[in-house]
Amino acid sequence: MGLHIKYRQSNLTFRYPFTISKGTKTHQPALLVELQFNSIRGYGEAPAIAYYNIPVEKMISDIESKKRFIEQFSFTHPDRYWHYLHHLFPGNPFLVAALDIAAWDIYGKLQQQPLYRIWNTDIAAAPLTDYTIGIDTIEKMIAKMQENPWPVYKIKLGTKEDIPIMEALRKNSGAAFRVDANAGWGLQEALEILPVLKDLGVELVEQPLAKDDWDGMKILYEKSPLPLIADESCVSEDDVQKCRGFFHGINIKLTKCSGITPALRMIKEARSAGMKIMLGCMNESTIGSAAIVHLAPQVDYLDADGPLLLQEDTASGLQYDHGKVTPSSYPGLGITTTAF
């Protein structure tokens, strides 16, 4: 028997307007998918991110144009299905990611094991997830921290007030800080701010320069007092080796790299290259976040706070406890959803 697909768009509201150096949004649009194989249902999610130019409408259009091909595949293992989908939708890694996550959910249920056990990992070994503080007035950023006590914060920067922001936040918290500039700095600006961030106890910096500023990154990599993690510069598997010698680590996001299947290969490749690994979110609800959390024991840093940033959710099955995020022990993703 083949597969049967259902899908729908979600548009969940953020708890606070979410601002990064690229802009502000109040809602997170995403595609939710359900794949059914025999009597087993698997779920996946792909948020739409404006600067990658793949809206939910594009994902839905691609499903409708090739729905018969999505469903006619003889399912045995997610690896095979991913390769099939990768060739079916070469220009839509977001859609492939949603379908790949759903396929892994099915596979875990067929094996009657949660995914982290299928990969022979111990969920207790997963790093703590950070909690993201978006760009805002200093007073509001401090208030967000105080309303959400957490052991690790990711601070969004890329403004003219970056140093005053960080100094004020540090005065109000002894937590670990990570900084994400979202490509918001120039080289000279980064060279000036990185030593200050180190003195303020910042742990690492994500994507300081424009994604294609490799000349600048080479200089920054050699001079930086802090680990530099590629985000926008590391989209897919092909980018892992490109980042070697320019960044100290990579941020793997399931949606942009096209799912769990390539993420597993990227983890292995980055480890072989001696690079640090972060798993990042793109404001997924619990469906997409569960996939990230199951992979978490294999990486160094975790950014899986999507459900905490949203007023609503699409599923249950993740437990957050002061940075520690734990999936249920049920098979597959271990989630329960009423989205379909």
C-alpha cells in the first residue's frame, strides 16, 4: 500500500512580536503534513521564512502538482523516501523537510521506538535549549528575560545599540548568553564588538557577517575571541565543508537543509571536520520541534524553543523544564496532535 497525504496551513501567534535584524513578524506561518501508511500516521512541519522565498502557498502548490507521486512511493525507510522526494522537489527543501519528518515519525512507529533510541542515543545527554530574546527596547528585552527565567539565552542583535543592549542584559542576568547577529554586522563592526561580548560572558556568536562574505569571515575566524557558528551560510549538506576554516561550527536547521535525513549526515560530516554543531529552530511548533529534540543528544548546542515563543501550539509531547527539553517515550516523534 502507498501513502496518503493530508496538509494544512497554520499561522500561530508569537507571544511577543519577533524581531531580528531582517525584520519583525507577529505570526509564524507553517505547513503541517500528515502522512498515512497503512493505519499509521506520521506528522511533519515546515515553517515559511520570508528570506528563503518559500511561502506556504508554494509548498501547497507543489503538493497538489505532484500529489500522486508523493503517495505512490512504496515506503520502507525514510532514507529512500527522502532521496525520492529530493529529486521530486529539487527547489523546495522546506516541503521535503516536512515530508521527511513525517516519514521518520512513521518509521519510529513501525519500529515501536522513539527516534532517539533508533539512533542509539541517550536523551538525557541532550544539551539545554536556549530561550530567544528578540530585538526590542532594552527595557522590554530585560522584561522578557525576567518573565522567562532560563539558564541559557540567545540574544538577537544587529542594531546600533548592540553593546548597550548586552551590557544592560548582563547587569540583569547571570545566565549563559549566546548572540545571533543574523548577518547584521560588517567586518570592522564585528571585530570591535566580539571582544566586548567575550568580556560580557557571551558563549558564542551566530552568523556575524553576510552569508556570502567569505573573505570577511576568514579574517574574523582567525581573529575572533569567540566561537563563530554558521547559520545563513550553512543551508544544506554542500555547505558544511565550505564553512570549514571560516566558522568554528554550524547551525543545522531541519527546514532549510530538507529534513532529518540530511541533518544526520551533516552531523556526521561536521564531527569529522572537527566542528561544533548547533541544532536550531525556525519557530516550529511542537511537531517540528520534536524532530529537533530527538536529534539533540548528537550535538553541542540546542536552540529548540519554538513552542515557548508561540501563544498556541499544534501538538503535545515535549516537556520543557528550565532549559531541559524532553520528548515523550512514545514511538516516533512521540507527539499527539489534533491538527488533522
